[in-house]
Amino acid sequence: MKQPAWDDPALTAGTMVRGALWLVEVVGEGGTFTKNQLREAFPGISQIDRRIRDLRDYGWVVLSNTEDASLLAEDQRFVKAGVPVWDPKARREAAPQKAISSKERQSVLARDDYMCTLCGIAGGEAYPDDSVMTAVLAVSRRRVTGLEGREVEALVTECKRCRAGRDDHPIDATAAVDAARGLGPGELRRLLRWIERGRRGATELDRAWAAYLRVPPNHRHEVASRVKKML
């Protein structure tokens, strides 16, 4: 389907679709925009902010200053376009699935030790190559191809940066077996202990660091001060 113009008077699509077209045609991937610019583009539409957020259910990545510390409070960054929602067929095929419940989300985060399963960063930790951006964790639905070749769905923990950059190919369980082939006997035994526990083994230091990162930034200095007194 040919991509229509976002401001075409003949376009009968809903606000979410027009908002997606505006992001692509006016802002462009990597560009920033403000809430005022969004409201000026869609005057009289009180829910335009929500319609832009709805695009995230279709793989679109739009970050606010809570996810990208380099942004001002009123700014948002259009990182990546997702499903072409102006195409009815593509939109139907990618329709959002049942929402992940709060209980499911907390269970998956705890299972994954509050770390991204792709890059290993902990929630709230600064990226080594970008100290102004801290990791925000989310639970995503991913397709997984089992060893027998059957595809199933699984919930996994990902940081929003990895989520934005990943492709849509299923996770291949065979790759995990292949990765283990290069381990020595000692490493294999350690891996099997992790598998039996259902989580990676962590030292007391790892657990202390993860607990510290879960403390809100404005309270961390109090924790640091108390820890210093332990020396």
C-alpha cells in the first residue's frame, strides 16, 4: 500500500495512523519533537499524546526524557518506525496481544534477575558507552524456536535500547546449545547449576549492586553514606 500524506484532507484514517505518518514525514527517525508541536499539528484532538503512545504496541519506538536523559522534559525522540499502521492488513496482523499483567511482569523481572536478557545490563544502570542514558527494563513477548523446530511465545526481560535495536527474528534455542559446546567441563557444570536453579548464580556483591540500583536516584547518596560507615 502506498504511504499516504499525513495531512491529506481525503485521508479517513484515525488519529494513531495520522500521528504515525506525521512522525515519519515531519519528524523523521532520530528526530525530536515537543508536545506543543504535536498539538499544533493535531489541533482539537485531546488524546493525541495517547495515540502516539499506542504506536509502541506496533513496534514504534518513541522515547521521553525518563528513558533518554539527554532530552528535556518537554521533548520526545522518534527512534524507530514499526509496523506501517496505515496499511490495514499489516495493522491487523500486528494487532496488540493481550496485555502483560503486573503480576506476570514482576515474575519475569525477578526470574531474569532484573537484568536485560540481551545485553545483561541491570535496571537503572548507566550504559558503558552512554553514561547519560540509564537502562529502563520492560517485559516483551518474543517468539522462540525450540530444538525440535516448533515456534512458541515467551516473555523476556529487555532494556528499551535493546528492544529498539533488535530484529523480529525468533529466538533460536539451538543457538544456546551451540554456545555451550565451547565451554570446558568446569564451565559446563557451573552452567548446569544455573539451569537447575532457573537463574544465573550471583555473588553477594552482584546482589548488593542490583539492590542499590533499585533505590531511587535521590536516595542513593544516603545508601552510599551508610555503606561507607561499614568500612
